[in-house]
Amino acid sequence: MHAFVLGYHAPEDSIECLASLIDLPGIDQLYYLDNGSTPEELAQVRAAFPDLDVLRFVDNVGYSGAFNGAVAHCIRNGADWVLAANNDLIFDREAMIRMLDAAGRDPEAGILVPKIYYHDAPEQIWSAGFAQRVFPPTIIHRKTAGPEAGEFDLEERVDFLPLCTALVSAEAVKKIGLLDPTFFFYCEDTDYSKRMRDAGYSLRYVPDSKVWHKSPKVGADKRGKDHFWHHYGRSERIFCRKYPSVYPGIQMWLHLAYLHARTVYEGGWSGLSVFRKSLKEGREAEMLPIPNWDDPSVKLPELI
């Protein structure tokens, strides 16, 4: 099994994440993938791990581009499973073994994810996979409002899951392809989840595998920045175009109404202005072809 940590700026986070994965049981090859950080930031990570294999995109290619390039690199080098991890995560020592054991129990598994806690509230669950909420209709994290109390202790299949960290089957990738590059950031995870399930693979949540996520502090101000609201609106609209069956009929309009309300609440009127423009962009965006791991069009990172 190969693993990569995706870093964009924040070298201190990358170093801490890599430290939790170095020599982790179950990982045969570990990479640091730098996605357009400054040379000085990259140098900090290399100084901390001088023997680590480093992959690099000189310019930021977005999450989908970085994921696709790294996964393609790993599969081309013989990986049967690939762990993708953002650099704002800390892994338990048995995290990988637990997920690999779960993969052995579910031969249809295409992606597996751990139980993800808040780093600043280490007993509170940030994500136990995703669930589709009936009203207002949307796809949300399964999480807890405080310390966990056994709500998500069952290993099970879920309908959608996050890709901030995920163990992905190379066999499944070879069948369904990589991430849809139409999504630069946001919704690429729900899109990939849908494609996996449509191809007959399962999405497995593994609660015995534990990770801590450095999301914004619990209770902190959630007001977003323009780049987030831009990609949020654009990607949500593209997802709705691709999968009208997820929000059929009036649910589509209720979903869009909910997105507007959330944007005003979290991003204010300035966020709403950006969001509304991005909805139009997503409605008109060209739908790009989905590449596979051996597609010559896939931009591969440089091994440095």
C-alpha cells in the first residue's frame, strides 16, 4: 500500500502529519506531495524528512489535479491500495492496519475512511462518513455535537464519504477512473462516491481506524472567504447537473434554497454575491472527460 500526504503551504502541519505516518504499519511507500507551496516551505519539509520521497507540482493544480497525479503515480509504481491524506491530519498508530483489515472483510470495498475527530476537541467526531439529509435536502457529515457516546461505533457501508483522507482501491480506480477534473475543489468527494457506488463498489466507514483533523476550532467563526464560496457554488451546481436523481424534482430547488441560506449565514452578503455568480459559472461549465490512471493526459507530479 502506498500513501501520500498532500501539502499546500503550512509546512508545520505537513511535518506533523508525516511524522504520524512514518513507519506506520501497513504503509509500504510514503510520499510527500507538494502542491504549489513556496520553495522555502518545501525546504522545511525536506529538512525534517531528508530521506522521504517528494512529489511536486510547481503550481497549485487543485485537489482533483493533485489527487489524480499522485494516485496515478502510485498505481503506475505497483500500488494495490493508495492512501490519500491532506496535511491537516494526525493518524493513530493502528489507523492503516484497521482499514486494511476492513478491506479484507469487504471484497467489494472501493474506498474506506476512518473515524475522523476534531484535533482541538479530540473526543468529538468531525466526520463518520456522509449522509443524505431529507430536509433541507443536502449531503452532510455524520458528526457529534460534543464528545462521542457510541453514536458511530458501527463499521458499515455509507452512501458518501470525504476524501480528506481515504484508502482507495487501485482495482476500483482502474475501472471507474480518477477524480472528475471539472471539480477544482469541493464536491469531488461526493461525485467520486456516487461513481464508485454506481460501478458496484462499496464505501466503507471504519470506526476502529482513528484520525484527528485540524479543522477550524469548534465554535469558531465560520465566515468563509471568497475563494471558498466561489468553488462551493460552482461545484454544487456541477454536481446537481451530473446527478439530478440525487435531488429530484422540488428537492433540487429546496437544495439550492438551502445553499443560499447557508451562504448568507456563514459568508454574509458578500459571500452570497460570490456564490450566486459561481452558480452561473457551474451551470455553464464545460464537463471535462474523466481520466484514468494510465491516461497520457494526466499531469503527473515531478519526483524530486
